[in-house]
Amino acid sequence: MTKEEFIKILKHSPEDAKYDAYRNIDSSYLDIETFKVLVSLLKNNDDKIRFFALFYLIEDFQKELSECGENVIQILIFLLKDVHAPIVDRTVWALSIIGKDALEYLIKAAKSSDLQLREKAIWAIKRNSNLNSNKTEIVKVLIRGLEDKNKEIKFSSMCALMDISPIRNNSIVDFDFKPIYRHIKPIAEEFSLSKVEHYQYWGSYYLGLIEKS
């Protein structure tokens, strides 16, 4: 299979043909042209094609992702709202690979008037591997989320703050979390009294951790 034939399959063939072609390519085909074609497939109407593109971008193009520009980041930010959970999960992974530049866009998205985007951005922030590059702004936007009128945003912000704290994963280093726990505690108390099972469980769990710290 020539490079031209491979690119044609990537652009125009159905999902199965794309996978078959990709599994049998010469490693020299994994170049910037293929990267750009995969990025273009992120806009495909077929969720299986979008997943295919994300899978191989993460598998073979981490360097290119880490050096990509605004256009790719904006496409991935949009994919955070995808209705298919596996695509959202891979999108969060890709944004983490991009690193510091992606965090800037995620922080903006976490302040968006779009409720769904706010929630997804908060979950993506806590899973980013570059939190220490902008820890003050990250903590600030998550505290802002604790004050949101929407319960799911408040819950997501509580979970994100706790997950990056020294009590849990210690994702952010050299940062005094004691004042942050004072912001989280009343929210955890509120959720601990909820009739919604997962709200009640995590609210009680985080409240216990804070009280023991």
C-alpha cells in the first residue's frame, strides 16, 4: 500500500477499512500529513471515526500533540461536549498530552456560560498532567465552581479540588491547601445531606477526609 493509497483510505473509507489500513502501514507513514488527516477526522459526524482518530493521535502522535497549535486545541475543547463517553475520555487524555497550552483553554472553558462545557472542562482540568504550570488559576477557577448555582458544577468542582489536594493525589505541589479546605467543607456538608446517592457518598467521604486532616 502506497502512502497516497493510505491517506485516501483515511480520508474516505469506512471505519473497518481505516483500521485495517492503519494496522499494516509502514512506520514512515506516521508523519505530519497523517497527523493532519487524523485531526481533520475529529470533526467527522460518525462517532466511531472520531474515536479512531483520537485513538491513533494518542497512540502515535504525542509529540505532535504536545506541539500543536490553537486550532487542534479548540477542536478538542469542542469534543469535550461529545455525547459519547469514550470520546470524551480520550479527548481529556489528548488535552493532558498537549499540556500547559491546553490548560489555558480549559480554564477559560470552566468559566464558560455553556453549562455542559463548564462541567466537562472541570473534569478535564483535574486529569491534566500539567497542573503545576498554572496552579493558582486552576485552584481559583475550581473555587469559583464551588459557588456555582448549578449543583453538578458545584459537585464537579468539589471532587476536582479534593482529587488534586494533598489529602488525595497531591497533584499540586508546594501549595497551601488548608484555606481551600475551608471553601470545600460547607459544600461537602451540603452534599453529605443529599438524597442523591453519589452526592451523599462523596460529600460524606470528603467531609471525613477534611475533618481528619
